[in-house]
Amino acid sequence: MGDFRETTRDSYDALAPGYEDMFPDWELNPIDGAGYAAFADLVRAGGGGPVADVGCAFGWLTELLHGLGLDAYGIDLSPGMVRQAQQRYPYLGFEVGDMLALDVPDGGLGGLMASYSIIHIPWDLRPQLFAEFHRALKPGGTLMLGFQIGDEHIHRDVVGERQVDLDWYRQRPDDVEKLLTEAGFTVKATIVRQPEGREKTPQGHVLAQK
């Protein structure tokens, strides 16, 4: 097994063609939608600026943030996912990037969204990850994280009919809040909702500001 970034990238490259078709009954949960709207309001209250959707996959959330009036663009580790996003939303910007080493100047972002993308980062690297998010955000900038709640580390070799080498790390909101505070953030809100549809665990979102 190679470096987790390599295996994650290669796995999502394999999943990229038709990835959105794996979720045919997907609908935006209204509680999640309210959280995204709150994120947009906080970004504007902090003076606006570019907003990075980190781990954007095929770009659906980048488009949602754009529709909320934000200057949003997408970043993903997988070139295959970036190509899918560019084809789907050609009027938005997407680029290949590593969330642990963002190609963003210090304080270059007004907002950073990482929705169900920190789940592929090993737990022990979260302090480094959150320090990088803090570096990239300007003072007053807003961060929003989304994740499945739990203590499990899950590995899969197959998703659908595709061969992958993927690890998922569920998160505890209290742990995330503590780590964000230690990284210099002020936690503004934590949203916990019960699973719906095919979800197997409660879902968590944390909003924080630099």
C-alpha cells in the first residue's frame, strides 16, 4: 500500500466516471442546506473573498456555494474528479490540490469548505490539516467541516464494482472542536443530525472562524 494520498487519489480517479450516478436518490438535506446558508452568511460578514471547496469531487457543492453568492472554486486531490467537475460546471474554477498543502497564499481565502473530505485524512494528521486551513484563511474567514460521526476507521477495497484502496475515518464533534480551537479557530456552531436514507451514522457539521 502506498502513501494514503496516492491511494486516495487513485481510488477517486477510478470512481470519477459516473460518480454522481452512484447516488441516484440523493437530495440536499434541509438541515445541511441551512448550515451551508449560514456558512455563506458568515463568509460575507467576514468581508467575503475567495471560497475553496476542498475535496470538491464532481463539484455539486461548489455550484451550491456559487448559487449562494460566494466566489467559490473547487479543489480535489483526484484529477479525474476535477475533470468531471470541469465538464459539469464549466463556468466555475476547479484545480487539483492537496488539502494538507494548499496552493493558497497565507490569508488568501475568505472561506473554506471541507465537506466529507477530511474523512480520508488519518486522525493523527488532523492538527497539521487544521493548521493548514487556518493558514489559508484570512482573519475573520470561515471554515465549515462535514463528516460522519463515530470512532470507526473503515477500509474498503471495492466501492460499487470498482477496485479501490480507501480509508474512512469517522469523527467525534468534541474532538474536532478541540483540535480546531488548538489550531486557533473559534468554533461558532456544531450541527448534529440523525441519519436519513442510506446514511448509517449521525452526520456532523462544524462552523468555525479564524
